[in-house]
Amino acid sequence: MTDKKTPDNTSAENKGTAKTSADEGPIARRHFLLGAGTAVAAGLAPAAPVAAQTPLASPSAPSATEPEPLLTLTATEHAFFVAAADTIIPADELSPSGSECGVATFIDRQLAGAYGTGARLYRDGPFPKGKPELGYQLALTPREFFRAGVAAANAWTRKTYGKDFDRLSAPERETALKTMEEGKAQFPGFTSTMFFNTLLQISMEGFFADPIYGGNRHMASWKMIGYPGLPATYREEIRTYFGKKYDKPPHSIADFS
């Protein structure tokens, strides 16, 4: 988490659709998608996303009628991440929803592994309050941070709306996330802005990472942005596809394992 930076919610490709009022919000779907997608296509080809350093061994994928087995998240935490993913990445003509693409599964696997335990963090302290530009300065591991953040978010929505975040309506969830993004939700220990930014970052990673890490199910995001996946070098096809859309299906790490 020390390596994470606040993501930019830049505008996404319109793809010929009409612009609606929903496109104006700070967490608008199109703002989220292409801002992240462009970064992935340009910068993530050589390596996995920040959180996804090592694939975590996990049970075989469940059938459509079976729930995804959880490695570290509680049922309450999982419900929060499913609702958050579907609010940030709602299903539309561009892709399935965030949870359908496995974002919550990706988060569960990452928090259950070395990333979640803070294996790459210096944790001997001291832990004074640092300036935002210094990055993550808390004594919490990423797993502990998200546990505290989900608990704080649910406590705030219960106080504000009378129910946990995952039980809110879609418009209420979007308003709640915007309030957290703006730092107006009161969280103990850290700001709601910090939690929102970290939640958005790991959701982006889950949506665009290689499917071997549990997210980007069926390579939905790669198909959406035209990213070829791995291998990331296509010298032999440059002449054929120069200036044209690369229309061949993407390939995951698993395809070469």
C-alpha cells in the first residue's frame, strides 16, 4: 500500500453513447474506466498490478450456482466489496459489473496473501501523522486497514442511512462513496478520502489485472479496451495492425502456463 498513489478519475471513451448526468460525478463509470484502462494498456504490460505481486493458490473456480469461497474476508466485508465494486463499475454495454468481473474475489485473494499481511511494508515505526505526499504512514497492514475501513464505512452509513453500505440503494451507495471521496464521512483513525482512494485503486487493479489473480473474469476489461494481454510483444504483427484495432482475443498468464 505504500506504493499506491491516488488514481485519477479521467474521462473514458464515449463509444458513441449519449452523455448523461451520471457521467458528471466524481466516480462516474466512464471517468473510472478509461483512466484506468489507458494506464493498464500503457504501463501494466510487463508486470502485474501493485497489489497483485504473486498469484495466491486458491480452490478451483466454483460453478455458477456456488458462492465464491472466501480466503480472508468475512461475509459482511465481502458484501461491502461486492456493493462497492458494482457501484464503481456498474454493468452496462461496456462490460459486466465489477463483482461479475471478480473484483471482490481479487480483493479477497490479495488481502489473504503477502500484500494483505504487509510483507513489503516497513512496520517498525514510529508512525507519526505524515503529509499526504508521503504515502501510506499507518501502522495497519493492508488487511487491517480494509477491515477497519469497511467497519467505519458501515458504521457511518448506519448512522446516516440506517443500514449497512451493501443494503443501500444504488443511488445511495454512489452518494455515500462520493461523500467518502470528499472526506466528509467521519472515520476513526484515518480519513474517508484515504479509504476511498485505496478502495478505488484496488478495485481498478482487480478489474484490469490478469485473470490469474481472481479478477478481470473472462478478460472482460481487456476485451473492452482492446488490450492483448500476454505476451505483451507483437513485433511480427505490427505491420498488419499498425493504425488498426487489434481484434484477436487477449491471452492470460494461465494460457502460457
